[in-house]
Amino acid sequence: MKLHRFLYEQKLFSLLLVIQLISGCLGYSETPPSNTSPVSTQAEVSWYSLYFTDPLSPGSQTLRGGADRPLAEAIREARLSVDVAVMQLNLWSIRDALIAAHRRGVAVRVVTESEYLDEREIQEVLAAGIPVLGDRREGLMHNKFVVIDRYEVWTGSMNFTINDAYHNNNHLVRLRSTQLAADYTAEFEEMFVEDRFGPGSPALTPFPKFTLEGVQVEVFFSPEDHTLSRLLELVREARHSILILAYSFTSDELTSAILSRARAGVQVRGVFEFSQYQSNIGGDFDRLLSAGLDVHLDGNAQNMHHKVLILDERIVVLGSYNFSKNAEERNDENTLILHSAEIARAFMEEFERIYALANR
């Protein structure tokens, strides 16, 4: 009954959006300042847009016009609702866009990691009257996603912070799909409405697997969906290549599966975050390196913050999920698996840029 009610509300919400479009209530627009953009846009088509941060761009020094800019624009264009689940927020662009949407009558809600509730930007969002809920638990509310008008989803590895948008390597993807929006809205409401986080969060994703514009999409939320099991299946099915961009990589099971495929002749290449290698006890970089695989530590003086697998040049794993026990068992995380050679090519280009700068 709960799922039927949710789907009914989803249809009703979509109808309301259509009514607003017809009634001509969409006159609001706010043009952001034009700045040098440190974001690399790899693809933009009718149903998705893909962005990569570029810490080496001269524009990154201005802290303007980065990957946060298109997200802020989308929030400004929201007509009915904006739901935000993000570990940390200190970007004024996102703060301003949320407050502006709220003042226009858009229903804005925020879930965040309690550790960052004292951030000035979060406090200003609260002061504007926007409801904000912290997770209040030891595990991290590590998601990074936004659902706008229950029609489009923004997600990826990027926290809404200065460092992640301008200094760290990250990805951000915008997907237009009512099914995907229903999935992410259901997850958001488990946290915001039902106050259920981490292992206490139920597995109630309405559309865990569906096809969007000919692309198979798989949706996972941790810990309830046991993301690692699916990643192990995908790695074990790899026939030609496995590319890895990993901020944290401490999953022994995933490492063992990758090593097994490498022994079977699958090409494995990877770039891993240097600071995590230094601090993470149990990191698996050395296991991969000692096996003779083509893996390196990153060359970004800040953080290589991606959490990406590219399999056989046609499957991309992306999102907030680090390849770690905490991501699998404790944190609130979201992962997308996209079966698209086109999207894979864009991520492969990003991989090659980061690989070229990696420490040898």
C-alpha cells in the first residue's frame, strides 16, 4: 500500500507540474554572473548532462562558474520542489539558489550530516525558514543528490563545497527521469520524513532497474541494497577492461575480484587518492600494485574524490559510494550503474586526464 500511495502521489505531482507549465507561471529567471568555468562538460543531451570539475583551470581560482553553477541554475528554475541530501554544504551559490527557491514558494527540504550542521551556509538556510534535518548518528549521511520537481536528479561524487567544486576531482550528473526521481524521492523521504538512516533504512526503491532512452539504469542505496554484491557481479563479468578512480578503496572482496579478472587477462588500470593511501589502514592499493597492475596515486595536491568504475568501456559505476566497508554497511550512500558506451567514453576521457597527472 505504501508503494502504491507513493506512485499515486508521484503521478499527482507530475500533473501539478504540467498545470503550472500550461498556466504560464514559469516567468522567473535569474541569470548568474558570467565567469570562467572550471567545469568540463563531456555530454549534454535531452535526458542527461555530465560535468567534471577541473582543479587546474584558471577559473578554479575565482571560486565561480564551477560545477555548482549549472546545479544552482537548475534549483533557481525549480517550480514545485527541491529535495537536497548532501553530506556538506558551504557553497554560497547553492545556498542562495535554495533560499531564492524557498522565497518563491518552492518546497525546499534538506538532509545533511549532523557534523556539518554548524556550517554558516546551513545556518543561513535554516534562518531563511528551510527545514534541515541532520542524521544524528555515528555513520555518515554521505549522499550527494538533489531531486528537482520530482523530474530530475543530480548526483555524483561532489559535495556542495568549495573544495569539491573547485579543488578536488569530482563528477556531477543530471538525469531527467520521473522513475529515477521517484527512487531518489523515496530514499529522501525515508530520511527526512521517517527519520530512518543507515542500517535502519528499508529497501523500498520503486524502480531499482529500468531503461531510460535505451540505457539500462540500476539504482542502489546503501546499506540496504547491498551494493557490493552487485559490484562484485559486474567486476567478475568484465571481459576486457576495468578502470578505477577511487578516493577510498579498502574493500578486500572487490580487490580480490579485480585481481582474479586481471589474472584472466582483463586490463586493469587505476588512480587512487594519495591522502587516503597514507591514512587508510587496510587500503588495497598495495595489493593491486604488488600484483603488477597499472595503478597509481593521484597527482592532485588536493583530493581525487571520484568513486568510479568503468567496465569494458560500456558500464559506469558512479555516485557517493566509496569502495569501503563503511560505505557498504554504515553510511547512507547512493550509487548509479549506467550501461552506456557514450557515458563510459566521457568517464574514460576524465580517467585519462587524471591518469596523465598521476604520480609515477
